[in-house]
Amino acid sequence: MNEESRSDQAPDTAAPSEAASKSMGPEATVDALAEAQADAAKHKDQLLRLAAELDNVRKRGRREAEDARRAGREEVLRDLLPVFDNLERAMVSALKAEDVKAVVEGLGMVQRQFTDTLTKVGITRVPGVGNAFDPSMHEAIQQIVSADHAPGTIIAEVQPGYMQGDRLVRAAMVVVTTAPSVTA
């Protein structure tokens, strides 16, 4: 067999049979071994290259995910900075103001701007007072007996909760009613 005819055929990965190795001379056996070793080295090199490529893809994926998170945070920060600027202005005005009502109105405007900005970035407030207690969105920090409200009704909100889309960001801390105990 010459080199051209060997390269046209698919490489035989099985070990030559005993009869075939006896019919081949020592030189043919050495050639077959050298060819198998070269083939193994080629496959090992391909495997190492593929492993390195996979590692690079993983690293690139992590880097791109982190870049996307960073860009998202920067976008939200850009939306919130004007609110912060107005809050600082309100604080400076409050120090000079003699009319408390004007300060309260100014702070109310900043609060509305903040609420609008949160809505713009997809953050909404968890329903609170007057709604039914939902353990997936609320954290009951106190229970009060009340005959005026149905049991499980939120009557006070200590700290508001927020959601981003359908995902809870922070549970609302609430006060919930319970039914009066029945004494016989």
C-alpha cells in the first residue's frame, strides 16, 4: 500500500488482526503504528482546541451577561438621578423656607416624580391598605383584632413593598386584622 491509497481510505481504528500483522512485515507494522499515533495526536489537538474554544465561549458569555447587568443598572441610575437632584434642591429650599406648606408641596412633587420613574422602569408598588393579605407579597408584622374589617385585611402599611413585573423585589410590611375571638 502506498501513501496515496492510505489517505483515500478511512482510517482503521481497530488493531490489526494477528494474522494481518504476521502477513505485514515489521516495517508495515511500524508504519501503521506511526500512522495511528499521528492520527491520535491530531485528534488530541482537535479536542484541546475545542475545549479551549468552549472555555472562551463560556468566558465571553459571562462577560456579556455582566455587561448587560451593568448597562441595565446604569439606565435605571440615569432615570433616578433627576429625582435625586430635585430632592437635594428641596432640602436646600427647606432650610431657607418659612412656609412649611410650600416645603411639603415640593417634597410631594419629588415623591410623585420618584413614583413615576419607578413605574417607567417597571417597578410597581405592592397593593397595601384595604387589600387582602397575601403571604407571597406581604409580611405581617402585627395582627389586630377588628370587627370592622374582614379577617386578613391589611389595615396599615409599615413599609411598602415593590414588584418588578411579576417578581417581588421587597415584601410589604403590613398590619393585618383578625376576627374577634368568640367566647361562649
